[in-house]
Amino acid sequence: MDVYGLIGNPVGHSLSPPMHEAGYEALSIDARYVTFEPEPDDAARAVEGAAALGVAGLNVTIPFKRDVLAAVDPDPLAERIGAVNTVVFPDDGEEEVDAGDGSGRDAPRGYNTDAAGVTRSFERHGVPLDGRDAVVVGAGGAGRAAAFALADAGASVHVANRTAERATDLAAEVPGATGGGLDGLDERVPAADVLVNATSVGMEEDATPVPADLLHADLAVLDAVYTPTETRLLREAAAAGATTIEGAWMLLFQGVEAFERWTGEDAPVEEMNAALRAELE
Ligand code: NAP
């Protein structure tokens, strides 16, 4: 039996175990998905411990996504984003890279599947990205993944963030991107084709980072926030006639991408989605 898992702190209410296990069941893969809650400064030891236990693959969530970067051999996209959310241990048939730590063990590979979570969500909803104008609100982990993913898909990206300097710093790293404060939304959103909320606004309270009067019918809006499933931003975007994409899709597709990297199989997307939706309800 293969064991996959998630490290995070806290991980108590993670939606990943039922989503991944529905995938194993649909493909008759003999595997389990378990959660681990290391101490916040123990990212590297947690990865080493999982490898020693024979865990085949790990997802990584808050607060470990940045720290795990140093404990793995990151792929170029994860390195650019500066965060890893998926680790593949070498036995999975991945290219092996010596850890160089004298352990004789091969280094695990690190990926960032949040980026694919963004692009595959738009693809699923029939929204083209190549040549489109995209606005990413937020410059934290999700904002970085979204900005690189959209730029790599051919979009022109503008990053708007409460702390404007974080947005301009990120934009300087993303090909062709611009960045600034939230005041720039007034000019950028009416002209945009694609909008991603990558802030946590809308999770704790019925709030939105984007004024409703900027939203329009030619816009496709992805809200990375997935609890609640329908945020105020998505409600107001739907009222403006925009295409709306719930954060649950991004969550699904980051998991689908991890599943495919671990198992080498096409993920059973519908079954994984049904399990995720059942959990979210
Ligand atoms: P993070 O690294 O802590 O970044 C938080 C971002 O939100 C920063 O840009 C921050 O701006 C901004 N922000 C926080 N409070 C704000 C406020 N009151 N007004 C305006 N901006 C505010 O967090 P993260 O990991 O990127 O996660 C962001 C959201 O995405 C969370 O809700 C998370 O659950 C969600 N997420 C979803 C998925 C998915 O699969 N659906 C994946 C990853 C993350 P400053 O820089 O100014 O502080």
C-alpha cells in the first residue's frame, strides 16, 4: 500500500484526505492519504521523516510551503514562485537527484501545483488566458502562484496588493507584469479579461477586495478563497454578468495535479470533485 500525506499546522480540517482517497478508490489504487502536524519550525525534519517512513508523496500547506523549498530539489516553477506544495519522493519513478547530504538518499522533488490549480480552473470553465489582460489581487503565496501561472499561460499580468511594495517586487520577477497598490484596481479591472482574488479577504467576513462597480460581463473571476464557496466577490461578479469560478476548483486542480505527479495516472477529476464538494457542504 502507498501512503501519501499532507504536512501543515494546523491540518485538522483539511479537505485533501477525502478528495485524494476518492481518487485512489476510483482507480483501484491501493493507497491512503494521511495528515501530519509537525511543529512550525520542523519542515525539513518532517520531509526527512516522511522519506524514512516510505511515504510516497507529500502535500505541504501553511506554514511550511516556503521552508520545504530548502529541503527538496525544486522544479523551476516552484523555485520562481518560492514555495512548494507538493513533494514527490524518488521511488515514484521521478528523476533521481542525489541529496548531497551524505545520507545516500536521493533528494525529493518539489513542485508548486497551486499554479496549475489556477490555470486548470480557467481551462475547465472555457476561459482562454493567452493574450488576455489579468489582474491578480494579492501578493502572498497564492498571489505569487497565480501571477507566474497566468504569465506562463500568456496573459499580461497586473498585481495589486494592499502592501503595494510586495506587488511591485513580485511584478519585477514575473515576465511582463506590472504591480501596485489596491488603488490601481479602479483603472485595471474595467479593462481586464481575468481577475483572481488571491487575498484572504472574503473568508472571515462578507467582504471583498474589489469594489462591485468595477466588475463587468466580459470578466472571468476566480476567487482563491474556498470557504465560503460563494464569496461576496463571486456573488457581485455573477450579478455583473461575469464568469465566476469558485476557489474549490483551484483546490481541486492543485490536488489533481499532485495526484497525477504521484501516481503517473490521469486523475479521476469528477470523483475527486464530488468528494471535495461533499466535504465542503
Ligand atoms: P498569504 O501568503 O498570507 O497572503 C495573504 C494576502 O492577502 C496578502 O497579499 C495580503 O496583503 C492580503 N490581505 C490579507 N488581508 C487583507 C485585507 N484585509 N485587505 C487586503 N488584502 C489583504 O496567504 P496565501 O497563502 O496567499 O492565501 C491567500 C488566500 O488564498 C487564502 O484565503 C487561502 O485560503 C487561499 N488559497 C486558496 C487555495 C486554493 O487552492 N483554493 C490555495 C492557496 C491559497 P499584504 O501583503 O498587504 O499583507
